[in-house]
Amino acid sequence: MSPRGLPRRLFLAGSLVLPASLVLAQASQSLTAREAYDAARAGTLLLIDIRPPDEWRDTGLPRDAIALDVEAPAFEVRLAGLRLDHRGKRIALIDRSGALAASTREKLAGRGFRDIVAVRGGMLGPGGWLAEKLPVVAP
């Protein structure tokens, strides 16, 4: 018998539910590069490139993205302004590899920003914007 008298098989089956729920939560907090591109083109998503300007010059910006350096003064104020200007649209953050976008999304969620997702793979990571051969424009 496992903890609290549950048969071992039932206990183990129940323990598999938590990781699955975590996977679903992570999926709702991020999009693939292709999903972000399609939603931006459809006008349902605001794509924001949060990388620094030197990275924009190196790779270009994702088509339909707004360049907004996460380290720039008043980043959150400007992001809030964009949210007001584009009511009803979800916001997707894209960076170099997806890690900064995910951590920035978490930080913003803790400060009350809702409906913000990260682009998995960012610009240069596996499955990212350039790997998917999605269009870029000069900054």
C-alpha cells in the first residue's frame, strides 16, 4: 500500500496527472513561431520583439513585429500603452531563444499583465522564427 492506503497502482497513476497538467499550462503560455506568425498576420496577436537593437540589426525583425527592447527605460509603460492601443489582442514576446521571453512573461504576469505568451524557440532557437523560415524585415 502507498501513502494513505491507496493501492500502489492507483497512487502511481494519479502521480502522472500533475506533469500532464504542467505541460498543458506551459503550452497555453507559449506559441510556436508558426502559430505566432499566423496569428499576427490574422490580426489577433501583437508580436513584440524584446531583443536589444544590435540583435535586430543582426537578424532583422519578425514580419509584423514591434521592436521594444526589454531593457529600455519604461518598457512596461510602453507595453501597457500597446495593450491599450490594441485591445482584445493577445501579446506574444519573442527574443533570441525563447528563454528571456518566457521569464519576462512570468515577471509581467506577476505584475498583473494577462494574456501574454512567449514564442518558443525565439528567433534563433530550434523551431524558432528563422528555423521555420518565417519572414523578417529590416529594423
